[in-house]
Amino acid sequence: KVHLARKIVATAGKGGGGKTTVAANLGAQLSRRGERVILCDTDFGLNNMDVVTGVENLVVYDIVDVIEGRCRAKQALIRHPDFGNLYILASNHSAPYISPPAGKLVLDNLSPQFDFILVDCPAGIDEGFHRAVATADEAIVVPTPHISALRDADNVITVLKSYEPKSVKVVIN
């Protein structure tokens, strides 16, 4: 039987609630336990997973380069210098339109070689949300404890249900 990574999207209705930080810290902890982890940034425009993880100067290729055929997926993975099992798949702040199936295909192809793929989702529930959520089988919703953030998180969970994820967890940051 082929082993496939658990693909988990970190999402929320509002920006600034800590999705990227929660995904990065979860990825680091999982890699410390010996799990093979990819942190995939799907926040085109406000991408910063590479900055949060301190590998911004190591980015040569990103997920758009993979989708557009300029490199193989493995070439775009940045191995974190402090966590040997942690890889970052950077995003692109000037990306053209990327379809949900294109991103899913990249992650599905990497899945057999990893234990976890954590997908950092852009804020809101527009096109970027759908592109990110389509790549994952599970979700972590990351609101702050403010009423507006919780209300938005509730709306996100409602939309998430249409994707029939295996699980949806909430981390109040």
C-alpha cells in the first residue's frame, strides 16, 4: 500500500490571526518527531512562509515554477537548515491565475514521500481559499478569540464542509 501524506490546510476568515505561524510551528514540531513535512505557501500576493521560517534567501523556485513546468517539485522544495525533515514550498507574490487542480496535482505528486503537507491558506473565502482548501483532506481553522474572528471562522467552517474534509479542528490563537 502506498503511503500518502496527511494534507492539512491552515485557514481562517481573517488575516493576521496566526495561520502561517501555527502551520510553521506545527511543521517544526512534527519534523522534530521525525516526520517528513512540507510547509506549502498558497497565499499568492501576501506570501511569507519563507520569511516566517527564515529561508527567504534560499528560494530559487516556487510552486508557480513547478506548475508552469520550469522545475520539478523536488527542485522547488527548500530543506530547512535547522530541521532536516522540514521543507518549504514557497509561493509567488506576482502569480498568475493558478487553478485549484494545478496546486492539488503538485502536492498529490509529493505526497508519497512525506508524512505531512501543511498548506498555508490566504485569509478570506475567495478564490485563494478555494485553491488552498482543494489541495487538502483536513483543516485547522485558526481564529483569534475576538467575536468578529470567531464569526468569520464559523463562516469558514460552513464553506469547508462542502469539501467534505476528514476532519476540521479549531486552534484559537
